[in-house]
Amino acid sequence: MKISRRDAIIAGGSAVVLVGAGVGAQFLLRKRHAPSPYDDLLDLLADRDADAQIGETVLAEVEEFDPKTMADDLRTRIAKRPLAAVLAEDVADGRVVEASGWVLPETLGLLCAMAAKAEA
Amino acid sequence: MALALASTPLRVVLLESGGMTFDAKTQALYEGSKVGAPYLTLEATRLRYLGGSSNHWGGWCRPMDQIDFEERTWMPYSGWPFGKKEIDRFFVRAHSLCEGGTLLYDRAEKFAAPLGNILPLGDGGVTTRWFQFSKTRTSVLPTHFGDRYADDLKRIGRLSVYLHANATRIGLDGTGAKVAEVDVATLTGRKFKVKPKAVVVATGAIETARLMLASNDVMPVGVGNGHDMVGRFFADHPTPRDTAFLVLFDGKLAPFYQGNQAVHGAIVRAGLFPSEAFRRDHAVMASSITIENKVELDDFGKAAVAATANALGVDAANHAAFSLGAGMEVTPDPDRRLTLDDERDALGMQRVKLHMRISDSDFGRFRQTLKELGRQLLATRAGMLKLNLRSRSEWLDVMDWGNHHMGTTRMHVDPRKGVVDANLKVHGISNLYVAGSSVFPTYGAANPTVNLLSLALRLADHLKGALR
């Protein structure tokens, strides 16, 4: 079948529009979080909403949790290193927390708790 | 004991309460009452016919650890009068009587390697170790000692076995320092006495204490109970279900963790145990952890797995979760005890009453071991763990027991702290001995059968010299 130049331009244009619409919808439908002073830390989490739910149960285990102080502590602890390396150090040193019974590396648990605080 | 004494000139009388099979009227002699923490019905937790409770034995075998014999400052009443080596001398024979196959235990890892990988747990406090099982014989698992060794008993010329013969009284002589006779009664009304040179009571930790306490005609407090120790320190292994969920990020679990596998002439299964070093450093009790059924995680669990795997940089798309079973050691407790009840059985013997207790700290210490396992799984990036139980009521809701009765005639060199001495002779009575796990001062987490058999063989060895 022979495709005319006009048909090719229309088809190409339609594809661009569809892809653009998809990207736009994804952007528009994505859960938006209000900016927080801790976004540099919260960006380390893959699913901020789910992690905030985990964080709620971590907070239930912690007596005092001041987000600002904790954020400073976490920034010092992470020191721009890959999160996996920080977590490996946590568990090697015995630093774990519980989230509704789940045993988590402490830094991950505290990041989840930060997400919960940011949602509040 | 009877088999072990077969080659000696000793004439042995074996008094068995039951017959060759289960009988409800005989079993009813085991009925008793209980107060305190929930526990099994006393007539359902043991069996009263030839072979005793081996007739409902699960066949699990494992030697106790060296630390189980040691005095530990953080564990009250701990310390055996001797170390592990003392019963190791008899372990091979005991294992053979259990028909456990090739003696492998922790060497099984080498032979099981073709079946799958050992869980990577790094250098932490929990390690993979191995159970062995009494063998499968013509679909009967495991060895039921009465059935299995009845013919061997018949072949011993100087042994007389009396079935349906219930020992109802250990009769001391006038000095109170020697057994002169044992009263025997049947449920059909026959009565007779045995006048022995020496007596070995091997009726299980509940009935042994009951018989000693109820034999109170000469010593009003009971036989061997001058220091009020008989019946105290009752123990069993709590076996709570679904204590935790173990998640493996790659979903791969070797079959020897979830069930028995035939390996190099033995039937084995891997379990997870706190190392001796971890127990010493963290003051935790012995325990065994078994990996049980596959479980489906709830949404929160799935989110926890996803968040953790992602943060660790691990793919958890194929993760699988398993429930964990457990066998726990309890702290020795003098107030977890047996006393005599006012009610009497069909033979006129006072029934027994169990005062059951279990300490929150025992749950807490086991939880510490589980948490260490969780930490290790994270450290090796192999998986993670969820602790399912926290409050006392949560633990008690899923509680079961191993039917491993121990401790009620505990061994100690000091008569004020134990009922029997290091040779299992009752303190203050020159010719009365106790065989069985009732003599265990502490309990470990190993299944007691093969270990109590080792001790019984050691006692037989002692009697060969003492009664010459």
C-alpha cells in the first residue's frame, strides 16, 4: 500500500498529540505534594504516599520526633551517599526500627516517618 | 534402660502402666487440673502405654548445645552438674535407638547442597542448623519405642515386663533413706509389691513428680522432697505459631527449610537457631525457628517490601513470604510447679495439679532473636522480616506446646537446689533414681528425646557399676 505524504504527516502529528496527551495526563493526575523543607530527603523515597503510611507506624514507636532536627540528622547521616550504602551501614551497626512489626533499616524508617510528617 | 542393662547379671522388672496400645481407662489415670497460664490438658499431652509418649513423638532430633549446660549469670537456676561432653559419650547410641540414620546433624549442610542454597545470613546471631528425624518405617514415622523394641525386650532373659501394672507408691524403709518396696496395682483390682535393690522412675516429668509426692506415708512431704523441690520447675517448650513472616526478595527457598528431605542416609530439615555467641552476648534463651507455609502479605506488607527492596537496590518483583514457627526455651521458674490435688484417680492416687506460668521476658528474649534474624536478612539484602507478636495476649493467642515435659526432679549437686544428683540418684535416698527429662535443670531448645535417652544410657552405665 502506498502512503501519501499528506497521510504520513497527519499520522505523525496524531501520534505526537497522543503521546503528549499521555504525558500531560500523567503529569496532571500525579499526586502533587506541597513543597516541604525536606524534599531533598523525601525524594529518596520511591513511593512517598505508601512510605508515609509506613512512616505513621514508625512514628508510633518513637517518643519524640522533631522533623527539623531529624532532617538535619538524616542529612548528616546520609551525606549525599547512595541510600543503599547508608542502609547497609545501619543494619551492619544494628540500627533497625519496627514499622507495624516490619524490621526496617533505621534510616529508611525515619525517612518514611519524615514522609508521614510532611503529609500531616 | 532395660535394653541397656540386658547384658548385665542384674534382674530387671519393668512396670508399665498401660498395655501395648492405647486404652482410655488407663489414659484417664493421667487426668489432672491446672491453673494459671493456658496449657494443654494433662491427659492429652502424654501417652500411657508401652513406649509412653514416644507413641505420639514427632521424631525431631537434635543434640543440646554446650551453652545449655553452663551456668549463666543472667539466667537464674542455670547450670548442669556436668558439661555436654558427659552425655556426648552416649549420644551415638541414643541416636541409633531413635533410628535417626546417618549421624549428620550440622554436617547435613554439605550433603544437602545439591537441593538448594543455605539462606545467606552473614555473620549475625542466627544461623542455619539441622534437625534429624527418626526414620520412616513402613509408613510409621517415627520410632515408637514400645512397638519397635517389644521383641527385643522379650529376648532379655533376666527381664520381666509387667503390663497394666501401675506403680502407686514408692515405699521407703523406716529410716526414710532407702526404697524398700514399690506398690503396684492394676485397674482390675490386683495388687502386689516389688522389693527392689534399686528403683529407676521413668514415668515422665509430670507422673514422676506425682508418684514421689504421693508416696508420703513415711516422709509426709513425699519421697525426695525434703527441700520442697519435687514438682517445681515444670517446663515445656512453647511452640507459638506464625511468630513472624520471613520475606525472601528473590522468592527462592531451598526445600530443606520447609520440609524433611532424605539426604545421605538421613532425614533432615534445616532450622534457624541463635548461635551460642549471640545467646551469651545478648542474654537470650535457646530457640529454634522453622520456616513453615507460604503466606500472602497484606497491602501494608507489600508496601513495606517494595519500599525496603527499592531502598536497598534489590529487585523484589518475585518476592515470597513464609510464616515462621518456633520452639522456645523458658526460664526456670520454681513456681511453675506440680502439686497434689485433692481428687483421686481410679487407683486411689491423688491427682496432680499444674500451676502454669510463662514470663513476658521469655517472649521478649525470643523476639530479640527474631529481630536479629530480620536484621541479618537486611544486611545480606536477601529479604526482611515482620514480627507478628508483641503483647502477652498476642503470644498466648497463638500458643502451642511441644509436649516436652521437663524439670520437675531437676538435677543439682546441692540437695537444696535439686532433687537428683549428677548420677540421677535422688538426694537422700540411697537406691532411687530418675530417668527422663524431668532431671533437666535447664531446657535448651533441642527436642529432648534423643538427649534424655543419652542421659538414660549414662544412668544405665552408672548402675552397672553401682549395683555390681
